[in-house]
Amino acid sequence: MDPVTATQSFYGRWARLYDVIATAPGVASWRRRAADSLDIDPGDTVVEMGCGTGANLPFLRERVGPDGTVVGIDVTRELLSRARERVEREGWTNVSVVQADATQPPIEGPVDAVLGTFVVGMFPDPAEAVADWCDLCPGGRVALLNFQPSDRLLARPLNLAFEGFVWISAPGWSLPEERPVAPFQRRVSAARTALADRTVDRIYREFAGGYLGLVAGRVPKRSPSGE
């Protein structure tokens, strides 16, 4: 099964449970900080890659205001159905969601910001995807929020539980040939490296005892010659 089909199958089956987890009270503070890291202003345009059920949309809409634009992209129809319900319930006329692959977003820039939360760890080539996102927003900011194992002393006993979480929540999971967190973390690291290579004014924040990492940076503007 190819990665896109596996993702659609997994998250389509668990869309309702995913929405409950994604909108849990404690999770909202992490999503708010991710939105803050984009440094967006009223009237801006922001794209969320892998928007899921739309848990980040309220925070993005709050920052761009009624004159800005928010676009959410996700590959799974069942997740997007819940995101659309959220948009319609709030009456946001400047927020839209689109079914598409976040590694090939149907977006023609420039935009002011791009956000990806809990998504790059599923991409076959996360570095290329993040580089493409940076191309969309010269002068704007790109932010990535992801789970990660913690190296804090008191958190180490929980790392085994973290690995189990990554294994079970990965689309198309099966008995691994290596520790389940290893390929996931390699993809997250590749995405963060790509972001670091393409941005300046970067920040890094940790939450939840080190199990959550937020990386954000500003993409330098291109010169008229494209250099």
C-alpha cells in the first residue's frame, strides 16, 4: 500500500477519535504556540499542510482576522469533513479546506506563512516537502510542530510508551524491523534540517516534558534576479 493510501485508510477509520485527541484541552496550548510562531498579522494568508480535522484553524483564523485567508490541506476525506463542519459552524467565510497531498500542495504562492503539525513524520521525503513549502512563502515563516522522544532524565521511562504511540499511530503500521521511533524521528529530523537550511530568525521550543518540539523560521526574500 502506498503512503498516501495508507494514510487515508488509517485516518479515515479513526477520524472521530483523532478529532477528540486533536482538540483536547491540553493540546490547544501547543497549537496556539505554533500559530504564534508564524508571526502572522491581520490580513495575511496562511496555509496549513495536513490540517486534519481543523484543530489549528481557530488559532490561525484568530490571527489573520476577517480580512485574511486560511487554507487547510489534507489528503483524508473523513478528516476534512470534520474540518469543514468546524468552518461552517463558526461561519468563517475566509477559511477553506482542500483535499490534496501536502507534499504536492495545489497552492501558487506567495503566501505569508505555512504550518505543518504532526505531519512531516509521515512523508517519504520530508526534506523535499519542507523545501517546497519554503518556496511558497518568501519573506514569510514556516513552522513545524512534532512529537519526539525526550532526553530529560525524568521523562526517560516514558520513552518506551512514546515509541508504542508512534508505532500504533503510524499509517500502515506492522511489526517493525527496527525500533518504531527510529524511522519516524529520521523523517522529523530531515524536515527540521531542511527548514534550518532555508530559513533565518529560527526558534525552537519544547513542550510536554520534551516530547513535543516546535521549530519555526523566516524564509529570506528573493532578490529580483532570483538569487
